[in-house]
Amino acid sequence: MADKTSIKPAKVAAKAGKPREPAANSPARTSAKATAKKRTASPKATATKTSASAAAADATLLSGGNPQIAKGHGDAPVQAYIAAMPGWKSDIGRRLDALITRTVPDVRKAVKWNSPLYGMEEQHWFLGIHCFTKYIKVAFFRGTSLSPVPPGDSKQKEVRYFHIHEEDELDEAQFAAWVKQASQLSGERM
């Protein structure tokens, strides 16, 4: 006869809809371990991945499709964010990053608040990017000082936005002009 104390927890777990854990030496548990080992990449394969692609693979998409990337300074976290941008947004993200880097070769990069930031000095940012469901929002933190002023209004006095939708044609010359002007202004301390 089975001991009631050993049966009872299994019945409670089954009634609650929770799967029971197989016994330590059961074939089901051994099989699960073997399967997990097969799925784990070899150290050599893992070492060849770039930190950006590894971070992008681990990224969670927040509401609106904005990638959740750990904050950090430098190009790697920005590239991880761009790689994790969903669908068409990743291609636009690469184009924007290339335009910014080409226009301002000594630009500093970081990811904070799940958004890539671009600036000329540490902690002083002139531009940020953020994904939303239907568009990418580019924030120029001193946008009212740009000519022409980017079209998107903000509740913040100096900030102006530029929205990019999937079907939009990006005017690269205008965008580069905004980036150049913005980089020459003192950035927003964040």
C-alpha cells in the first residue's frame, strides 16, 4: 500500500493543472536532460557569435515591438537593439545608424531606457530612437533649434520628433542635415 503523504502532493499538483516533475532517475527526466544538452550550442559555436547578435537573440519585445536591451555604452548595445528591432524596422534602424555614423564619425552611442542614444560626449545626447507598433520615432532633443524643424511636436519644449512608417521614403539628405546640426548643439544630459 502506498504512503498517502507521497501520493497527495502529486494529486494536488495534477488537480491544479501543474505538470508533475519526473523522478530524478526516471527515463523521462534522463531524456529531457539529453535533449537539453543537444540543444545547447558548443562553446566554439557560442564564441563565434557577436555580442550584439547574442543580445538581440535574448531580447524581449515590449509593447509596440520595442526591444528590451540591457543598458550599456558603445556600439555593441546599439547594434543589439537594431538587430532585435522587428521586421522592416531593423533595416531602417541599420540605415539610420549608418547615416548617423557617416555624418558624425566620432559619435558616441549608448542604450538607455530601451532606446539607442547618440551624442558627442558621455551622458550628453542629441538624438534617440524608439520603436512603436506602426513606426520608428526619432527624437531630436534640441529639435526646435534645427532648420527646418522636424515635424513631430512634443510636450517637451525643445524636443521634436521625426516618425518613420514602413511605407515612407526616407529623405537621407534631410535626415543627415538634421543629424549634423543636432550634433553641433550641446546635447541633453541623461
